[in-house]
Amino acid sequence: MAAAAATMNSAIPVRRNTFFTGTPEIYFAKAIDNSRLVKVEDPGRNREMKQFGTALACLFLLVFTYAWQHFRAIEYGYQIESAKRELNNLTEMNRALRLEDASLRDPERIDVVARRLGLVPPEPGQVIRMDSTSTDANAPVMASAEPLIVLAGQQR
């Protein structure tokens, strides 16, 4: 009786709810015991897998190196363009500052600003040139880096 019950449980008809109501599908459950099987190592297969893994690693390194170089080249391109933009901006700023410097050094503009502040042109004798040698012995002397001249004939 147990054998009959086991065979009845092993063949279970399955019905699907489909539009086609033809032959029912039947699944047979069969217990497979693989515990007595022993895996045999195949040295040829192991060698092939090692070669395949090595080839795959080399291919990965080549692709990775190419991608790295490619992306670095793109990044350097962006950096070069940024540096060119900055150089153009600095050149333009330098040009603008030179124009401003030239306009601020204009003697006519300085004269107009000085008159607006109440300054007048110097009187004769008010201007003392510091770069010329002074003939007055009591006048203060500005230090300079002129060579020393010794006159032979003067004694103290």
C-alpha cells in the first residue's frame, strides 16, 4: 500500500488556468543521489582556465590603461583650455591696468587735480633737485653710491 501511495504522489497532474484546455502537464519527481560521485581533476582544463584567466587579466589591463590615458587626455585638454582662458583674462586685465596707469600719469590730469586741491606751481628756488650735486657745504647731503675721488695735493 505504501508503494502505491508513493507512486501516486510522484505523478502529480498540474493544471494551469489557460485558454487552452488540452493535455494536462505532468511532472515526475525523481530523487537523484549524487553522493557516490567523485569529481576527477582534469589538468588540461585547469591549465586552460589559468591561461584564460591570464589572458583576461592582460586584456583588462590593456583596456584599463587605454581608458585611463584617454580620460587623462580629456582632463588635460580641459585644463589647457582653462589656462588659456585665464591667460586671456589676465592679458586683458594687464592691458586695462596699463591704460589706467597711463591715464593717471597724464600731466594734464595731474595739473587739473592739483589746481582743484588748491596747489599752485612752485616759485623759483622752491625746487631742489636731489640728483644734482649740492655746492652748499652746510646743506644736508643725501647718501649716494658714487665712487670716492681723492685729490692728491690737499692736506689737513
